[in-house]
Amino acid sequence: MLVKIKSSVFIDRLTFEVDNPQKCLLKAVLQDDKGSVCSALETEAANDQQIFNWNGLNDLPYGVYTLVVSRGADEGKMRLVKRV
């Protein structure tokens, strides 16, 4: 799965896009440098939904994270930076 983000820097929310939209359970996690899960999101994606908004990330500490998005066995990863 291809995951696209407009900017690799975020503050309190992320907006990401996935390819091949389909109705499914979409799971996303933000992992820190050590691989620990810092935040998780599960949502039921609509049949044609490509864009997802993840709010409420303001409490995460500043630093480098890995976004892991999965639908079943299909997975995509991207490195991000949380800043002030």
C-alpha cells in the first residue's frame, strides 16, 4: 500500500492518503525511534475514501516518528517529524 502525506512534519494532526480505496478496517500507528507505539488509530474506511485525518496528536513529545498504516496484510510506512 502506498501512503502519501502532504508534509512530513506535523504538529497536532496528520492528514494522509492511501492508494486503492476500498471498504475495510484501516489501522494506523505512530512509533517512536525505539519502535514503541505512541498513538494508534482504527477506522472503518468507506469504499471510495482515500484521505484520512488523524487529530489529537498534540500531546505527543516532539521528535521523529514512523507512521505505519495497514489494511489486512497490506502495509505502508513513512517517517515523520513532530515539531512545535
